[in-house]
Amino acid sequence: MSGIKPVVIWFLVLAIAVGCVALVYSNGYDQGFALAKAQGDSDLDKLKKGHEEELRRLAESAAADMKKAADELIASHAYGYQLAADLIAKRDELRTVTEKLTGDIKRVTTLYRRALDAQPEALPPALFTVGFVRVWNSALFGTTAAASVAVPAPGSASSGADATATGAGAADDLIAGVTRADLLANQIRNGEGYAVCRAQLTKLIEWNTRNGRN
């Protein structure tokens, strides 16, 4: 019996040791699992918060871009309206000039003075040939076509000078029924049209420059 006791004691010690090791391993596993889970939850929470922050930043950036685009669109429309208003004002101004100059036609084409202290006299008639009117209209409309001069409405003025003619084969040296007043009224109307075109072109250039177009 005395020889058996050491063996039994040894087995008991070994069993206790194995139990302790198993207990320590179990506790270590539980602690490790808990630590890993806590670390994983923390990393997941950080990732979730980072994702939410990124979404928030993108949303704020998109909202800022939309507001900027809306502000630019409003400013662009306002600028366009201002250009249109300026152009209308310019056209009204040009029309006022046209009306003023048209009112001066009769005075400056019917009377003249031989000197500053002389009495006004009737201005001698000015004669213009069909060829003169043809060249005038050709220069105005940018053509060299030898077209016949249109039959005028007496005393009228249009975008081209009026004149009488005998048809397509009328000679250039025939007298045309055009007066000084006709030519001056024609020039005044054309001047207004050219000025309006210049104003429109200027506003178009300003619009394209502001909007970055070449």
C-alpha cells in the first residue's frame, strides 16, 4: 500500500495540474474572445462613424455645389436681364436721336444762307442720276449687281435710296427722282440700324466673356 500512495498522489497532482491548465486556458480564451470582440466592435463603430461622416461631408459638399450653381444661375439670369434692359434703353436712345435728326431734315435740305448775316433762300435742287442711286444701294447692301433702281414712293425713304427708273435697262446717266431729304432720311435710318447692331454685338460679346465663351 505504501508503494501505491506515491503513484496515486502523482496522479492527483497531475490531474490538478491539468485542471489548472485547462481552467487557465478557458479563462484566457474567454478573455481573449471578449477582448477581440470589444476591439472588433470598436473598429466597426469607428468604421461606421467614418462612413457616416463621409456621407455627411459628401452631402454638404453636394448641397454647397448646388447652392453655388443656383447662385451662379440666378446671377447669370440677372446679368442677362440687365444686358437686355441696357439694350432696350440704348435702342430707345437711338430712336430718339433718329427722330431728332429726322425732324431736322426739312430745315437743312430746303433753305440756305449765302452768309451768316444773309436771309435764308430756297436751296437749289440737287440732281442725282440712276447710276448714283445704284452705286449708293450697292454700297449699302454690299453687292455689285447692276440691278435696276426701284420705282420710288414720292418723298419716301427706306433702307435703300429711292429713285425712278425706266426698267432694267435704264441708263445710269438718267436723272433719278431722289432728293437731298431722301438721301439724308435714308442715312439717318441706316445709322440707327447700324448703331443697334453694334450695341447688340457689344452686349453679346460681354455675355460670352462673362460666361467664359470664346
